[in-house]
Amino acid sequence: MTFIAAIDQGTTSSRCIVFDHAGQLVAVDQREHVQIFPRPGWVEHDPNEIWLNVRSCVHNAMRRAGITAADLAGIGITNQRETTVLWDRRTGEPVHNAVVWQDTRTETLITDLADGHSQDRFRGRTGLPLATYFSGPKIRWLLDAEPDLRRRAEAGEVLFGTMDTWLIWNLTGQHVTDVTNASRTMLMNLSTVDWDDELLAAIGIPRAMLPEIRPSSQVYGEADGPLHGVPVAGALGDQQAALFGQACFDVGDAKCTYGTGAFLLLNTGTEPTLSKAGLVTTVGYQLDGQAPVYALEGSIAVAGSLVQWLRDNLGLIARASDMDGLASSVPDSGGAVIVPAFSGLFAPHWRSDARGIIAGLTGFVTKAHLARAALDATAWQVRDVVEAMAVDTGGNIGALKVDGGMTASEVLLQIQADVLDVPVVRPQVTETTCLGAAYAAGLAVGFWPDLDTLRANWSAERTWHPTMSPTDRAAAHSRWRKAVTRTLDWTDSV
């Protein structure tokens, strides 16, 4: 058994990657799934479509690697977080489409939960602000939408899971989740690492429908089907998986993943740090038999999806790969600023009333300047999160490890180094989300012996150093902050 496989169930697609002992990619397969938009602000996925796509990806990746299940030491899972699935325990059939993390249908419920309290009502227990982002309110909305569901959920006939749980259930028949995904539900107590009865009562969730919380690196069961007999041995939410894949095992290590959104995580050690600056406190990972390692996280809703929007909605570019060439044809944005608050602003602002704007337009601005402004927007949103982390920890990051699809943009990474005034480092293996899930599974089955071995696997491919002058950085930052204030109070819902 000389390989480890990882399933990456993401927001827009599912993948399976096979890795060797050196942590190098051997084979990959990927399939997109349909994005369902029943109403403005609502986003859904078909869980059955996703499961079929995952099965297909696993089969094709193994075929491309020229291996069978007998060659796999284990399989790990990483997933889009907070996306909520309810299914029938007996039939295994979903009772509703999955409600995706981007979905904002729980706005009214969030307001009701905050009535007489602040946005931080549950932060002391969960590390999370009250926001449409998290799973608990999504479960409550689904139970309220169909009265019989609540009765069935209370009887344990209807089960809840995030995407890791849905896949583990279909692979092994076990109803479990890992601690990183559980920490994103608004139902888990960070200190006890268990479901919290007071939170369940306050939000209105029956405990009988919840999965068992397990460490991120542990054998959950053996798979059936094409993976018959292979241990399913690791699970991490996608951003925690990237933290693990980037070998951010020491306090102060930070990484940012640039995908549909952008997510910056900072390892804070074995004690949770509650944020006073608008960040999320989350579990970074937990190895079997060890204490959880916590992280501060800044979640940015729109990063790569802004490029897609400029391509698909405005026709600014024909292909996402055209973005760099267009943006690099001008030295800066020409004074234009884009704030992509399409569904409000996430960390560190947490303003669901915000909406996106393009500001600073003059007759001088071309589509090249708008392309540059789009890349600037991602970099400045990350800067906002880094500043919040400095407030919470009393220190600044020394460098930023980066990964995700947008790191193919060398223009973006230079802008990011300039905006942060710290080096930005891209690793040799940029598929760090899948790699982190593979590492978690590999540790659980002894494929890799310890964290030091994983540290030795990590290496930098390229580093970008800041070149922007302090004066230009300050002026650009001022423009960005002005533009952010213009996005606020756009809708009547808060």
C-alpha cells in the first residue's frame, strides 16, 4: 500500500487526488456540480449529484494512477464547510438540497437570535459571531420550513451533516464529523469539543440528529464500493486542511487559501483565542489522542468568484487565465476600487447589509484597470484580516504561505506582498487542501510517522517580496477604506 488518496468536496466541484509518500501528486480527477439559485441570496447543491461525482472522481483518479484499492493505505476527506445536508437515516436520501455556506436565507433568523443580545451572543462558547455563514441556523431553517422534519429529527430519523459527514456516511455507514467541521456549526463548545446543550436549545436543534465528533486524524471506518476495505482515516474542513497541508504546525504560522473566497488561518496553539477584532476562533486540527490545535480565521466571501463574475456577468475577459495579462498591462488600478460585497462583508466586518461597489471611476479607467482593481480587492481584503489578527494576538505575521487556484496569478501575489509589506510564499505543491486531508489520513494509518516528516515534505517554490513604497501603500489603503465604508447600510436587513 504505497499511496494515499484525498477527496476534496468543494463549493463548485469535487476532486480526488492520489499522493505518494513524498507528498507529490500522482493523479487527479475533477467534476463540477450544478449551482442552484432558487431565489436571490439562496444557494443550494444536490447532495446526490455530489456523491455520484465523488465516486466518479475516485474511480478515474485511481485509473489514471494505475492503482486499485489494494494500493491505498487510506483516504482522507476535505470539504466545503458549513454547507448543510439533512437526510433520512433509513433510506440515505436527502430530504432537501444542501444549503450552501454562501446562502443568506437565515438573515431573519440571525436577527431573531440576536434580539436582546449582540452579534457575539454565542462567541464565548463557539468562537463564532452570529452570521448566516454557519450551519446551525441553516439546520433550524430547514426544520422550520417543513414541520414534520423536526419530529423526525427529534426521533433520530433525520440526520444532519456537513459535506464530510455526508461522504463518510456514504462511504462507511458511520455518522461522524471531525472537530474542525463541528467547530463551524455554531453548536460545538470550543472548550469541551462537544455539542453544547445550551446552544442546541437556544438555536433549536435536536441532539439526536447530530453526528459524533471525532479527531481530524483517526480511522472512522472502512469504505465500501470501489474503495472496499480502504480506511477512511482523516477529515478536515477545507481551510483547516490547507493549514495542515502547508505544515503550519507551530504557533504563529499562517496561510491564506485563494479560491471561491479567501481564507486566512493563523495557528494559535492548544488554547483558543477569542477574537475582539471580528475574526472567527476555530479548531485548526486534532490528531488522535492529542489536544485540539486552535486557529484564528478571517473568512472572505468573494475572491476568485470576483474573477468569474467579471468573466461571466460582465464579459470583461473570455477566460479566467486572461486576468493576469489584462491586469499586468497597467501599473495600477487608475484610482478605481472594487469592493465585492456580493452577499455582505465577512471578516472582520460581518456586515450582511453591505453590497458590492465599484468606486473611483473616471474617464481614464479601462477594463485593464478594473481587472487590476479586482486583484487589488482580494489583496486588501486579506490585509483587513491580517490587521485584525495583529489586534488579537499582539503580533504581526512574518510571512504568508499561500495556496489555491488564484495563486497561479503572479500579479496577485506581488500585489499581496506589497499590500501586506511581508514576503508571500508559494509552495512546491499548491494542492494543499487535498494534501492536508491526505496527511491526516496518512498519520492515522502510519503511512507517515509524525509531523516532522510532513514538515520535511514542505518546500517553497517561489517567494514574492514587497516593492511598494510606504507612501503609495498608505494612499492605496486609504482609498480602500473609503470604498468599504460606501458599501455599508445598502440593504435594510442587518
